[in-house]
Amino acid sequence: KGHLIPPLLRKPTKKPNTGAWQPGEHARFLVGLEAHWREWSLVSEHVRTRTSAQVFSRAKGYFDKLRQERPSAAQKKEANEPWTQEERLRFLLGVETHGCQWDQLAQLMGTRDAE
């Protein structure tokens, strides 16, 4: 039966990874975070190779990085350009932190104007 379940939906069959996150794990983390936001067990299922506690710790560091780093002026986007994955996550974090205070959200975003 297990061979009929798509790989992304299978439960991990081995112990979770420890140590440095691999690029594939981080990519799955970002997709899972965007899909499930702070539902750590669901994000963990999406990553497949990390526990909920490891995902929570990764998210905390990632959110700290988003709060501290501001995109450069060269990364400024036109209003009609599609948002990047990082911009979408940065926006979710900003709304959670600042609510609808658009000037503060725009400052956190850095790549879009408040208008």
C-alpha cells in the first residue's frame, strides 16, 4: 500500500534528521509554513524529516531574520509584479505583529509601497 501514496504524503519511516538543515528541507519548510502558518505539526509533516519542535525552532529563527533584515532598494518591486514566497511570509508575519498598520507593514516589507 505504501508505494501507492505519493512521496510528499508519506509519513517519515526513519528518525528525524538532526544538525544542519538541507536545502530541500528548507524549501519544504517554506512551502509548509506558507500553507499551514503556525500549525507546527502540519509544517513538520510537510517537511517530513524534522519534528514539530525542530520546525518551531527553525521558524523562530526565520521570523527573527525576516524582522531584522530589510530588503535593499534594488529589490523594490512594481505594484503589478507577483509577490515572492518570502514577501508573502514576511507579510503574514507583519499582519500578525502590526495588524492593519500599513505604514509599519510597508516598512517591514521594504519591497512594496504603503499605497
